Amino acid sequence: MSAGDPGGRRPGPQDPRRPAGRRRRRSGTEPVTARSALGLRLLLSAVFLPVFVALTVFFALWAADAGPGENPDRGTLVAFTAVCALVALLAAADLLVVLRRRRGARGGGS
């Protein structure tokens, strides 16, 4: 045992407590084998981005065609358009973040 190693055990290359590459040190109580759900986030973003873009276009066209006194009124349709556009924007941003993280994890990132 050395003075700098009170337990007599040094972390080896296979020790799960040792950070590998650019990974951060564990800071909480998550399991040692915890993995992120990047694949699921990629799938959800890729599916819902075109869905919400299509809904944005649909509600925008409906709002443009809505006349006075119709139900739902133009204000409601514009609100639906804005909400769908916001969700589409969030899905696009998440898709870009996931793709960047996956590229970085595979060693091809900048």
C-alpha cells in the first residue's frame, strides 16, 4: 500500500469507477451501467418532427381560410399553429443535439 492509495487498490482500465474518454465522473446514485436513451430520443424526434411540421401547415392554411364567425375562430387556429410550430422547433433542436452527441460518442465529433 502506498500513501496515496489508502485502500490498496488502484482503479484499472476495466474499473467502472474510472471515467473513460470524455465521460464525466459519476455525481449521483445512478447505476454504474446507466446508459442514455439517445436512440429513443432520435426515433421520437425523427417521427414527430414531420408530424408537427405537417400540423403547423394544416392549421396555418385552415386559419388563413377561416372566415368571421366560424367555429373554431381564426385566433384559436393561430394558437394551434403556434403551438405546433413550437413543438416542431423543439423536435428539430432535440434531433440536432442527439445527432451531435451520437457523432461525438463514436469519435467522429469535432
